[in-house]
Amino acid sequence: MASIPSHITKLQTDFAPTGTASATVPGQNEMIMQQNMTQFQAAAKVAAAAQDLQAKITQINDAASAQQTAAQAWDTLTAKAKDDGRWAFFYPQIHGAGDDLTQKDYQYIDAVNGTTTPLTTTTKKADFDKTYTDIQVGTPVANYSAKDYADPAVTKTAQNASYAYLVNTFLDAVNAYNAGASAVNKINTGDPTAAAAVTTTVTNFKAGLEGPNGFSAQYQQLLQKLAGVAADPVQNAQALATLNNPNYLSTDGSDAAQKTLTTGGQTLVETVILGSGGWQDILKSNADNAVFINYQSFTPKQYTITDDGAGHQVFATALQRIFQSQFKDTNYNPTDFTLQPTYEVDGKTYYLAGYGIFQANNLNGNLKRTDQIFTFTNDNAEQEFVQNGLKLSGDPSQNSYINIYYIAQADYDAIATPNATGVNDLTIPSLKLDAVSAYGMDTALLALCQQQQSQPLDQLIWPAQLLTRTFKPQLLPCKPRRLL
């Protein structure tokens, strides 16, 4: 049996199956390409996991930023209320800011934990039969169960999955990639914040929010207190309904003893009452407890057109006189007191909080409930009073009466707000594959050129390994063949 020429043996050796190692360039190239294919498949998993993790990081950081903004708004607003002292006028804004902060708190918690926390609004009772709405926090529900997380067939979205799951999935993908990569091609993790650290942070945040002295408990207590002091829309509407009813023309439902409509002049008796203990003191007080008194006379020139046949509607400009006139003390001595936003006496500061309009059947202004008076909703009492309007009794023999209420300012402790913490942005690692080496003319083709110089093309001996690679016999770019 004829021996195989040495140049053919070289080609066969160069293109032989490589196994686990090869000293030849083609064999090494095949090993590299196999390794690159394995790395490429692992890289696809790294890229998908990195994309999901970065989406979660963005969600958490956006939620943390929104929570921090809401916390700052709360701190700024409550500091302003504390500095002003008239917390009741800030109640609507405080209510809105506190509810917004509560929602932002749980959006942040849910983003990290992969949960959904139900928030429901309930109506509660405050002092003096006033009502307010309160956010109730339900039990959080995991978006995916432990079984879902363990099952690769269950699709987990970045929006709903937990940070811990996504960061661990990413780290597992990186480790799998590095296991098949060469030393120079191994990648780092991009330094995401550790899952344990993030979980601890949000657990502490939640505890600070929900603890006995946490923000949620203190906020609910503050709401209840302020709701009892501030204007109640339903109660104010009730007071205005009877004030505008021609059968009463009062905030409490009292009416005049006589109702003979004439166009004569009319008198409004004005008294100022201080409530050092808030509305509780006001409900126990009447005109006999006044500290200042005044009489305001109105003429028919100050009436608008009467359209109900029962009372005299006073022009707005005439009503403004009530806020411009100087009052007398209870002994009818002149004073320099005029209606003003706040009034300080004996080291205590009172603020203008509301008023009640009464007719002769309750001329002292005895009260049973706070829906018998109008509570000012803001610090512009004059504007609200004029806007509400006033109709005096149509019978000049019947005076109308107004009790103006000041209540003592109350202070409330500042409520600490927990601040959400963001997580590190992910630095996406750069993925690299090993390059193959060239198998040059001087090595790969030398043996074939030697054949080509001395034998016809159809008689050349080709290595089977080349033919299986769809190699078609052809003349190679060797030096010209010598003619025989």
C-alpha cells in the first residue's frame, strides 16, 4: 500500500477534529468558534437580564425621587403652617400633601418588593360631627409567588418583579457567561446595589412609616384634629342654606319674631367672642360672653333689590364696613379694635375663625352644633363673608345679630417623614469574543501548491476535511506551473 505523501499528511493533520486541544491553527480556530458560540448564547441571557434589571432600577429610582419630592413638599407645607399658627387654614393642603406622600411611599415599597399594596379611602368622624377622608393601607400582595419565581416558564416583567429577583437573575447570568469565557473576556457585574442591602433599606423605611410613632399613625392623628377645627364643607353648606332661606335668614335656623317687610333702615348687632379652648368653648358661649360689641346701621340705599319679600340684601360695599369699623368694649367704651386676622391678648394668640348670623328668636346666638355657624376656609375672612352675602330681617323692628368667633391658635408637633433611597444604576458590561487566527498561504496552501505544480487538477489529492466544508477543487494562486 502506497504511503501518503508528507504534504498531504500535513493538511490532514491541520484539519483533523480537534478534540479538547490542538496545536494547529485551524484546530485552534474551531475551538475558539465553539467557545464563542457558547459565550454568545450566554451573552444573550446577560443582555436580557441586564435590560430587565436596568428597567427595575429606573422604576425604583423614579419612585424614590417622587417620594422624596412629596416628603419635601410635606415638610415645607407643615413648616409654613407651624410658622403661621392657623393650621385649620392649611388643612386641605396638608390633607392633599399627606395623601400624596402616602401613595408615593407605597409606590416606592412596591417597586422594590414586587408587590401591590391596596390603598382605600374611608370616611371618618372628627370632633363636632365633622367628617374627613382617610387612606387605609391594606396588606401587600406579591405580584409573583415563590413558585412563579422558580418556574422559568412564567414570564416575570421588570415592572412587577422584585428587585432581589432581577438582580440575582442578572448576577447568575454573568456568572454563567464568565464560566465559559476566557480569562481576558470575563466581565464584571456592573456594581448593582446588593439585593440584601436594598431589602434591608426598604424594610426599615416601611417600619418607620408604619410604626406606632411612624408617619402614618401621626398623620392620621393630625388629620383627625385638624378636621375637627377646620371648616367642614357639609356643615358650611348647611349654615349657608338657612342663611339664604327667606324663612330664616340665619345660619342657625332662627327667625325674626315679626316679618312685616318694609323699606326702612335696619340694625345689625355685632359681637366678638374669644374661644380659648377652640370650638368647644365657642359652643358654650353666646353674646353675653362677648369682648367687643358694635352696632351697624344700614339704610335702604344700601340694599339691593328685594326679590323674596322677606329680607333686605345688603350691598357688598356696605358689608365691608363690618371689617372697617372700630368696636366698643362691653361697657360701650371706644376701642381701637377692628376685625383682624389675628388678635393677641394675655399672651395668647387668637385667629378669626368663623361667624354666625342670628335672628330675634335666638338673639344671643346660643349654639348646639358647629353646622349653625360658618367656618372660614382661609385667611381672607372679609372676602368669604362678602361672598356669602347677608340679608337682614325685612321688618325694621327686628334687629339681626352676628357673633364673630376667634379661637386660640393650637400648635402641633412636626411629623418626621422617612425618605426613600435609590439604588445604583447598572453599568452594562462590555462583552467580547476571542478572535480566530489566519491560516496563511505559506502554511495552508503550500502542500497543495506543490501538488498543483506537478499534477493535473483532476489528479490532485484533496483532504477529505476540506471537501466536507463545501470546498470545490480549483486552481490555487500558486506560482505558474512549469510547462513540460
